[in-house]
Amino acid sequence: MTQKSCALCACSDAFGDGRRQEIASLCETLENMGLSVRNSPYIFSENAPFSVGGREKAEWLNTLFRDENITEIFDVSGGDLASEVVPYLDYRLAAVSHARFWGYSDLTCVLNALYAATGKTSVLYQARKILVNRADEFENAVYNRSGELFEPPFDFLRGNKMSGTVVGGNIRCFLKLAGTEYFPDLDGKLLLLESLGGGAARIAAYLTHLEMLGAFDKVNGVLLGTFTELDRELGRKESLRFILSRIPKGCAVAKTDFVGHGGDSRAVVIGGSMTL
């Protein structure tokens, strides 16, 4: 197996010193997979969640895209600050880079900006999850760019087929791009939605925002991942009913319990094709 080089970065919130051991363990796990690891200087900060500004973090990510030895970039962060990076990325450089970007949650805005600006695919997945689950699937996904990690099972709630290019991710963070040049064209797409925070009122507001954008009239279907707080508040079955009632009846909808913030989550390629 040919050795690959990867890098860790934090485009969203920086960590405090209390997370250093976790990141050290992740580096060790990646190295045991045969990966050489390069770390961003902005993962930790005494002023967490702030480290440096969006321009500086973007310049670091641009450096990683420029490095021909790096094939995978794993963003280990989450929170609120990833959108600061979006305007400063070198999208022409990213478009020709061999490096594939991975992240989840707040990194949804970076994943979709990369696709909207370049057509480049990236991966909705948090690499830190391999410390507790799916390490073998992850290793296969890194070296072969295929496998079970990219195959979360879906069941239909409405309709029986859908296909298209996947966009979306975390609903709150996807909507950060609305009204900007970095919001992807939704025509004929599959819209993936999941959420960590947000009870019934907040999720209803996010869905209404998408409806006002005409999202549900444009897409070929909606893929629902887990909605952690809403599922806890209403129960998973009622949570899905609640969401389904706010998506127009002409829109096909499928669901999975394996995309989102849960420890057992799998990966989805943003900008990749999917047929259900």
C-alpha cells in the first residue's frame, strides 16, 4: 500500500489545550494507517474558539491545496467560524489540487463552497470519529476512495427513487451560504440535511428558509440524516414526521440514521452522484 500524506486543519472553532490528547491520538491512529501527518498551527488557541482570522486560516488551507504530496485534508473542527474562511480560499488552486477536503457540521459551508465554485468533491465526515468507530472503513476510504464508509443505508419516507448530485449537510451551516455566490445551484440535486442542535421551532425555521429559497421545488429529492436535538425532543419517529410535514408533498424524501453527528455516522461525498 503506497504511503499517503495528509494534513489536519481547523477552519472553524479552535480547540483549547484540553483537546490536545485527542488530536495526538488521531495523529497516531493516522500514522498507524501509513499516513504521514502535517498539522495546522491554528488547531489550538489560548483564545479558543478564536485563533487567527479567516484570511489566515484560508491561506493555510490554500498552502495544503498547493502541496502535491497531500492527498487528504481532514478538518477536525466544528462550531461557528468556518464561514470566515470561505471568501479567502483560492478556488482556482483548489480545483486542480489532488487533495480531498473532509469535514462536517460547520464545515458544511466550506464543502459546498468548494463544490459551487469548482465542481470539486469533498467529504462530509469528521475524522475524529475513527478514534471510537469505523477505523477500518475509514482507512479503506482514504486509500481506495470507496467502500462502506461511503454507503450509508437510506429508506424512503416518500417516493421510491431519486438520483442526482449531493449538496448540503448541516442545515444551519448550509444556510450560511444562502444569497452568496458560494451557495450551490440546487436544480436537479439531492439535498442532504442533518443537524446537531435545534429543537422544533429552530428546525421549522430552517426548513421554511429553504422553502422560501425554492429549494424543495428545485431538487430531485431530500436526504434526511439525524437531527440530534430534535430526535431527542420528539423521538426519532416523530422527528421525521415533523420534518416531512414541512417539505412539500411533491418532493421525494429518504432518511438514514447513519449521517449526522452520531458516533456511528458514515460519510457522504458532497458533489458526488448518488442514486437511490
